[in-house]
Amino acid sequence: MNNLPLTAVGAESLREELKNLKSVKRPAVILAIAEARAHGDLSENAEYHAAREEQGFIEGRIKELESVLSHAQVIDPKSLNAGSRVVFGATVELYNDSKDTEVTYQIVGDLESDIENNKISVSSPIARALIGKEEGDEVEVKTPGGTILYEILSVAYL
């Protein structure tokens, strides 16, 4: 497995999720399985089967998070000194000339991307087009809906 880039905030969020899964959700599902077993015949016990299925999801997510965190390359955007050049972790303010709108994105790792919070994956088409560019540059982004032209208004490392 390659080193997966994560921001320091994203890595901490994944650590918190892992801690919650191990200390809260895992014990709760074990208790639910024990209670369902107490109801008798397991072959027709829907509660038991649902709890076992949830246990499988929890254990799978724990393994995934442990693997990701053990292979992660944690990068703190605040410590980067890339100036006005766009690199991983940058918060980029863009202007879309055709729609006369501005949007701000932070370029983050694949597992921490969240478009609703304007965090885009480093492997997304927009991020790939932005990496290496500087403030003032115009960037063409090829999307399924056509090509979008953005101007980079500002680059910050928060």
C-alpha cells in the first residue's frame, strides 16, 4: 500500500473515529449480540443477525482505519511554505468566469474529502488541474459536463 496523504486534521478525525469504534460501538454491538442470544433460537432471530452484520461492518472499518493510519503520510498544511503555489493541503479560492462565482476548496486526502465542506480529494479532476499552479493562473478543468475555466484568486495554508 502506498503512503496515503492526509492532512493533520483529517488524520486526527480518523483517529477519533477509530477510538469511537473500538471503545463505544464495538462494546455496544457485543452487548446487542449477547442480548439477542438470550432470546433463544438464533436461526430465526433477526436481532441476532442484524447485530452480527453490524459487528462485521464495525470490524471491517476498524481494520481499514488501522491500515490507513499506519500507511498515512500526515502533512500539516500550516507547516508548508509553498508561497502562492498550489500543493496538497492548500486552500484555494477560485473564480469561475462563465458563472461569475467564487468558490473555495481545500485539497485533502481521498479519505477526508467532503464536497459539502469544500474539501476536495487530491485525486479529483479539479485538484489535479490546480496542483503546481500559482495565484493569478487560469486553470482549465475537464469535467463530464464540459471544460470549466477557473482563475486562482488566492492560495492559503491554514
